[in-house]
Amino acid sequence: MATPTHVQPELVEHARAVRTTIALKLLMAVSGLLFIGFVLAHMYGNLRAFAGHDAFNEYAEHLRELGTPMLPYSGFLWLMRVALIVALVTHVFCGMKLWSRAKRARTVQYEVKKHTGAIPASLILRWAGVTILLFLIWHLLEFTVVKINVAGGQTQDPYNLVVDSFGVWWLTLIYLAALTMLGAHLHHGFWAACQTLGFNGTARARAASRRFSLTLALIITIGFAAVPISVMLGIIEK
């Protein structure tokens, strides 16, 4: 029996495309999980506001001093920011590449849309991602880079910055709207990461990952929303 001396170029190209798609999905899943870890840690820090002015500011100062003297003052925070920027760029790039590939692969729209198993949050996934990205840029400028207190100019007091900022109703509404999008993104994103990493191999596992992704999204959304809502209600104040 003769052995083929070459493989059809179409098959080679298809195999390469499949490997690239798997790599993109893995990078997107891993970078997304890194963000989830950061978001949970950030939520914990935000909730320190319920402990009062001194406790919140002491925690903020502890983050700046973390790693000293091996690292310079605020060195840990800047390393974390750089890592998050790299993860963000990776996540967005992979998402755009996968979306572009899927769009090119389907040149004709389906007459009947089939249920693929994706959860409802996936329907607004891309818009949620764009909203979160724009919000992160604004959030970093306000609370990290410029530290502008809209109620009274620039400030170096983290607790007062949080209380004064969320005392402005339209800032709180923007924050809550972004949190809603974040919850939707996490709801689908965590489920998709489990799918990519092979954790959804059985019907039972898929159901468990759906429940956990919804629970995680609710915990993070409610946890972040607790501070601005409490400021608006006067529970957290100067």
C-alpha cells in the first residue's frame, strides 16, 4: 500500500487554524481567571470601607508598602498594574481574533438559530467587554492616577475620595451600570473558561459550572455595589 508523500495544503491549514483557535481560547480563559482573582481581592479591599476611615486607609497604605524594602514604595501595586494591563491586552486581543475568525467562518447567516448551550449573558458579552474597558480607563484615572475628588478637587485620602465620589449620584449610576455589565461578563466568561479548560465534560459538570458562574457574578456585583449604595444611603460617611 502506497504511503502519501505529502498532505493536502487545505488539511495543513485547517489543522493550524484549529491549533491557533485552541491557543487563543486558552489564553483568553487564563487571562480572564487572573482578572477574576484580582476583582475578588479588589472587592475585599473596597468592603474595608465599612470598617471606617482609618481601617480603609491603613489597608490602602499596606498595599503600597507590600514587598518593601525589596520593592520600592508602591512597587507591588505597579507590578500588579502592569500584569493586569498585559492580561487585559491579551484578553481583548484573543477575543477580537476569535470573533473575527467566527465571523469569517460563517459567511451565510443561519436561517434558524440553534441553541448552542451558551448562557443568556453571552448575548451581550462583547458590549459588556467594551463597557468594562471604558469604565476601567475612567476608574483608574479617577481613583489611581489623577485621584480627582469631584466634590472637592485632588486628594490623597483614599477613604474620603471614595465617599465623596459616590456621594455624586451620576457617578454612582455609572458605577452601578458598569457593575451590571461586569456581572454579565463574569457570568458567561467563567462558564466559557470552564468549557475551554475541559471542566464541562459531563451534563452534571456543565450544570455545576453554570450555577457557580451565576453565584460568582452575583457575589462580585453585589459586593462592589454595596459600598456606593451605602454611601448614597448615608451608611458609609466621613
